[in-house]
Amino acid sequence: MKTVFVLFDSLNRHMLGAYGGTRIPTPNFDRLAARSAVYDRHYVGSLPCMPARRDLLTGRLTFLHRSWGPLEPFDNAFPELLKSKGVHSHLITDHYHYWEDGGATYHNRYNTFDFVRGQESDPWKAMVQPHWERLREKYHHAQTATGPISKYNPYMINREFIKKEEDFPSVQCFAKGLEFLDLNREADDWLLQIETFDPHEPFFAPERFKEPFKTSWNGPIRDWPRYGRVEELPEEADELRANYYAIVSLCDFLLGQLLDYFDEHDLWKDTALVVTTDHGFLLGEHDFWAKNRMNMYEEIVHIPLFIHDPRDAGHKRIARLTQSIDVGPTFLDLYGVQAPPETEGQSLLRDQDREALIFGYFGGAVNVTDGRYTYHRFPMDLEKQEIFQYTVMPTHITQPFTPEELRASTLAQPFSWTKEVPLLKVPVTNRSPMYANYGPGALLEKETRLYDLVNDPGQNSPLDDTRLEARMAELMKRLMTENDAPPEAFVRLAL
């Protein structure tokens, strides 16, 4: 067996032609759909970026126990399981979070890996004394900062070195993917993961992809929306959206190059192809930009998934509920490797149905859907809830846990999935570095809601139905129990 796994970041399902999107032409996603199983009810698990990847690699939900953090020593990562069975896995990525404190154990699970530099705030080019005034005048004031440390500063420097189309990190990722195929397509037993940060913000694409979406905006560069409520002028919001459309068009083009290679070398007959994303991104829907700050609306959590299995080729639509935690077990299944007992996910190649699934951010609501209804349940008082991080790898995104956090930690008994390993139980306070970015302090919406996705697909009118809410709460409680959620997770939600 041979497998190519393409992982985009922040790719909106509802904008792809295969899922009914019309705003952006996506001929290559449509072309892939014609050869693939297209999963219609595929959902996220833990969010955002690295929690989603931990779910993908391990086949387990992690948001009830842990925020953004590394793979743990007891985690079952599918690349490592494949490696133990003689299957070579190779990661090509420009997702720089793998090289930060909170992601540094992921890429080492693959046999080999290749890192492309320059996305977003990647600390790439060493300009010791940049011409800040000249750089900042190119950008909208919302995308500049005057202090010595800012997420925007590395991006402004990186862009100075990305001039030609071949300089763009995502373009390089796919080019390196084709190089791998040139070198290895005649071999057997390998998995290639081509992963790009695009279309994640900032929305920076070669000019030819922006041309079809030109707006009336004549101001400075505006391609990086804030995480929060829409407060921009209409023409400014249009420009932000247009830049997202451009970068999705770039992703479609790059996917097309890979499909051309499959056609040229007839890889369809012996190579699996899996294409998905980690989550979506709000572009003004529900009066919000981005993610993390608001309720987990369908635009964020209902994501695309395409699978071409050469043993069962052809187009079909899959209506059953599936989730990100199913991806890792699917790769194991492709190579005949048994999923470990700690795995929650199910192989997508088998007709195993779910009644419901849960998803969420650490410290926020727990969310459940049965495919018809979604229920987002918050604690009564988000600021006063008792919540802990469980880990033996105490790092946040870009720094270790602080001594202040760790001084208050205790040792917790093993969970059912930690292979008899006890964990640090670290209380979360409003002084925790993650609190205001990926924790309770980040949320602008904190209201429990129930939606009917059939009669209200835009989630504009929450239901008031006590009996239905009780049923969804029972589903949530059952799935949390199956996940071996910590006791306080039930208490904080009054379950």
C-alpha cells in the first residue's frame, strides 16, 4: 500500500464545489471528489491547530484533559505505529507550530520530515535591525505593532523574502511532495503527508490568484483578520475575504498539480489519497472572524474529507457521522495494522456508524451533534469553573508551564488511556499563559445553545426544547464517560 495524505489548515468546507460552494471556483477539489468517497458529515474533535493534530495522530479526543501541547509519552501516534510495521512515513510541512514548545514531539514520530520556512509568525529570517517604519507603512495599522515583540513583526519580515510564486511555502511543500513521489513511487509501504499552513491566515497568495477577486480596497495590505467580532468597514471586510478566496484558489491549484501527477503516473490504481483539514474559519458569519473566541459554529467544525481508496475506487457520498479521530485508525487499517486499545476513532474504510460525537476547545463548552442537532453546553460561570490540565509534558504553545502553575500541581492517578502513567494535574488560573488565547478567557460567547441543522442550517435561531436538550445532554455525558473525562468535567457542566 502507498498513501498520500494532504492536510490543509483552515479550509472551509462550505466553499468547496463538492460541498455546494459557489463563491470560489474549486475545479481540482471537484475533480478529486469525482474519484473519491466524499464524507458529508465529517467533524472536528479538539481545537485549534495542535490539539486537532494530536487527535489526528492518536485517534483520541484530547480537549477534555489538555489544551495545546505536545504528544505525550503514552500517546499512540499513527506514524510511529506504521514505522514499527515497516511502513515509511514522511512529513513535508510549513506548519511552524511543530517546531515550538507545544508541538515539538509530533514531527519526530515520522521516519523522515522536511520543514519549509516562512509562514505567518515563523521566526525565520534574522533581520537584527529591520527598517520598521518602511515595513509598517505597507500594512494596515491593525496588522502592525510598535512593541519589540509582536506576532505581526515576523510576518512582515518573512514577506520580504517571498517574492516569486515558487518562494511561497505552500508551493514549496507540494513541489517537495512531487519530488518524494519521483523518488519513491515505485517503492511500496510508505505514507507521504503533504501539509500546508494555507489557507490559514494571514491570507497571502501570489497575485494571479487574487486577480479574480479584486475589490475596491486601495489601502495598505489587509490580509490578517483579528480573532473576534466584525468591526471593519464593509470594503475592508471585503478585502479580507477576497484574500482568503485567493489563498483557497492557490490550494486548489496545488492540489491540481498533485492530481495531474496521479493521472500521469496512474497512481490511482495503487495509491490511497486522503485530503482534509483541521478546522474551518469564520469570515464574518455570525458577525465573527476566525475561531477560538466564539461558539463552535458549523463553519468551524463541519469540515471536508475526501478519501480515494484504490481497492474501492470511484465517487460516492458517505452520510454517516465521522470525525478527525477516525483519520489515524484509517491509515492503520490501510496497512493492516491493528489500532491500539486506547483508540477512540474508527477506520473510515468500515461501515461503523455513530449515534453522536463531541468536540470542543479546552476550557470552553462541550459540544455534541447527532448530525441533526448541535448542542453547545457551557459551565454556568466560565470564570469560576474548576478545571485542570493533565500532562507529563508541561509546555504551552511557545513556552513551558510557569513555575507558578507547576507549584500548584498535584499527581493524578492514571486515566484508562495513559498506560498506567500518572499525570501532573495542573490547575488552570487566569494567570496561565494559555488562558486568554486558547482557554476560558478567550471566549466572547458563553451561552449554552441548541440548534436544528435541518431547519436552521445557519444556526441563527437557538431552540428552546427542554426534552431535546436533555437527550443531547445524555449523549454528551455518555461520550464524555467513554472518553474517560476527568470528574470535574462533569461537575463544571452540571452533568
